[in-house]
Amino acid sequence: MRLTRFTDLALRTLMRLAVEETDLPTTREVASSMEVPYTHTAKVVARLQHLGLVEARRGRGGGLALTSAGRAASVGAVVRELEGAGDVVDCEGSTPCPLRGACLLRGALRRAQEAFFAALDDLTVNDLVAAPTGPLLLGISGRAPAGAD
């Protein structure tokens, strides 16, 4: 299974915010540090806000912050939400597959997709930023990891 670019960017955004302790980066700063377009990042941030995983604060001292729900969120649940519950293959599309009535592949692919999600269920956003990832993310964001002075 392959994640959409949207889901990939959402997970990287959550990870980037999970390493922030005091500074609240803006959407533009997050986009820049991950070398992705601001417009894509803004759409991802809006969706993550809607899901209650990210809080955006306006004005002086504002920026993006991961909520406690975002920090504890199951990666599997986030991926399920962002990827949707659709089938891996489209058997009913504009040209329906002639095998759809007796095919075993669709069910096998559905089980494989669920196994993929289930493998991510016990992993939280907080888990994703354990060393060595967290310190690397801080370096990418232009900040030195704690204790690196």
C-alpha cells in the first residue's frame, strides 16, 4: 500500500510539531523546513486542526502546536482517517471488472490493507519522534537538539 502525499505530509507535520517544546512554528516555517509548498502544508494543517490534532494560534506569539490528542494519536488511526476507507482496487469503476462477482483478490487486498493499518495502531505520534528522529527534526527546523551546546 502506498500513502498519498497528503497523508505523508500530515504525518511529517505532526512529527515536526511533536518536537517543539517552546517555539510555535508557523505553517510557512513548517513548509519551508520540510521543503514542501506552503499551500499544501496549509491544507494539511487545516485538516489536522479539524481532527483536533493541531492548534493554530494567531497573532504575536502564535503558531502551530500539537494538541495533547495529537501527541497521543495512534498513527494507524490518523492514516485511516486521512486515507479513507476505500478499497485498494476499484472493481466497480467506470469499467467494472468482469471478475468482481467471483474474485478473491478484492477481499485479500482489503485484509492486507487492514493489516497495514493495524501495524501502525500501537504507534503514537510521540513514538515517531524518539531518538534519532526527534533530534534530526530539530536540526532540520534550524534548532539545535537539547544538550548539543
